Amino acid sequence: MKKLMCNCKWVLMICWGLLLKTAFATPPYTDTKEVRVSKKLTFDFKAQPDLTARLQFKYTHIILTSWAKDSVKVEAEITANGSNLTEANKILERVTLQYDHTPQNLNMRLDIAQEQALAKKGENNSFSNIMSGLVQSFSGSNHISSSSSINIDQNNLKVVLKIRLPQTSFPTIDNRYGNTELIGNFTNKVTAGLFYGDFKAERLHAAQLDLSYGEVFIRQLVKGTVMLRQGSLKLERVGELSLISNSTTVEIDSVANLLLDARNDDITLKKTGKLNGKAHFTQLAVQQLSIETNLETQFGSLQFVRLLPSLSTLDIMARSTDVRLEQLLPDTRYDLVVRPEKWQAPERLLRQERQPFEAAKGHVRIVWTEGNPKRSIAIENREGSVLMK
């Protein structure tokens, strides 16, 4: 009898070991083939030319097209992906488009139903819950939690929204984890806030953009404000721009008037009329300057490749910045403050008279005139270098 009980004990231990091995080492069976389901929405209505369109979306590719009609046309498609048809349909059921409209307003938003909690807040898993999970795995169950507990994101949800708007309308866009594209000519103000998404536009008369973690491309902008964090900005033709940027790459082909507030950026300006503002820890290269600049800089570098004869003023207040003037203009009054050992220039300039600069120990001030002064160039660079060619 004792021998029989011993054998039973070993049998139970072997079964328990097999149970644990099966539960933890063998994943539940899942079908890896992806299933897609979708639903569509279309509608149109008559609208005032100055209609305001308010769009609040996420995981959505928004395409706005301007047209010369007093009407709005909307086409939307929502697509859900799942490991099986049931899962995909349940995801799709949790996503709805809410909208209302009048001739003066269009309001649209994407709603995603909240996930169902798998356990009550603050409740700890008990040993019986662990055992329940082990038994489910061992029995070959391939779906422990319901589809409503699946997190919905850009991996299993795709929304495409296409809207035709009057070109004089006022779009206001809030889009997260999705791209936004404006096609055509929007002659009134466009307002957009994007998070983890790209923004692309052809022609904007006025814009107020607040963007994080994305790429921006605008072919033509008459007047606007752009706030950009952790991204890139490419503009072709700009009239007046206020740019507030942090940790970005900026390239502007042509800008008439730029007000800059930059930090940790890499900025290239090809053709610039007026340039004012401040730049900290920024690499700023100006390939052509035609009218004026007034800049404050700290750390980083500042380069002017070509100064046009139409230039009136160049005023730089810098700290620990590498400043380079690739071209010296005639008929100019120069006023320079720098550490003498950090000034590189043609030999004739290095022989200019130097005066101690009392406000900064170890710095000197050099003032001289080339020809008949028509403009002024003043650079005060404390602890930084100045190169003049």
C-alpha cells in the first residue's frame, strides 16, 4: 500500500510538471492571417463660402481639397484589422464618426469606445486566477480576453477622410497619429494641431500651425505662425512667418520676413529679406540676406554667405557662437566686439585700432568704415569666434 501511494505521488508530480511546461512554453494557437473590415460614410450639403470646419481625429489621413463651390462633400472610410473576422468587426464597432453641419459650420470627430477593464481597479490576481489561466492555455483556448480589450491604435485602425471645402472656408484641424494634406488654394486662415503626423499643403494665405513629431511641407504661405517640435520643416515661398521651433530641421527657399525663436535646430535659409529673433544651440546658415537682421544667439553657429547691396542693417548680439561672414560689403560701417584671439579676418582689418571693451573682460572693440557708409554691420560676440573673409 505504501509503495502504491509513492507511485501515485510521482505520477502527480510528473503531470504537474507537464502542465507547467505546456502552459508557459507553448503559446496559445493563433491564426496569423490578418482580416480587414471597413465601413464608409458619404454626404454633402450646401454651405456658406466662409464656412468653419472643425475636425478632431486620430489615426486618420485627412485630405482637404479646396474648390470654387458653395458646398461641402465628405467621404470617409474606416478600416479595422484583426487576427480573425470577429476581432476585426468588434474593433470596427467601437469606432464611430460623429458629425453635424449647418451652412455655416461642419463639426466632425472620431470616437473610440473605451476598453472594458479585465479586472477591477486595485484588485490583485489571486492564485486561483493564475490557475484558471494555466488551465485555459493547457486546454488549447486561443482567445483569453475579449476583442473589446484590444488596444486600438494605428496598427489595427486606419481612417481616410476626404473633404471638399469652399476655398474661402476656415478649417480647424486636430489630428493625432495621422497625416494631414491640403490640396489647392485656401484663401482664409487654416488652423491645425498635429501630434505624430505629417502636414502638407500647396497654397495657404494664412496659417496657425502647432506640430509635434512630424514633417511639414508647404509650397506657398503668405502669412503664418508655425510652432514645431521634434520634426522637420520645408517651405518654398513664404511672405511673413513667425517660427518657434525646438529640435527641428528647417529649410526655407525664400522668405520675405522671418521672426525666429529657435532652440537646438539646424536651419538653412536660402533667400531672406528680413531676419529677426533669437537662436539658442542652433546651427543657422543664411545663404542670402537682402534687407536687415537683428539676432540674439547663444552657442551654436551663425553663417552669412552672401549680403546684398540692398542690406541696411546687420546687428548680432551673440554669446559663445561661431559667427562667419563670407562676404564683406563696401560702403559699410563695421562695429565688432570679440576676443582678439578668436577673430579671423584679412590682414588689413587685423591692423585696425582696438579699444578695450570694459563690459566683457578680455574682449576688444574694433570700429572702422569701408567707403561711404550706406549700412551698418555690428557684431558683439562674447566668448565666441568671428570669421570675416
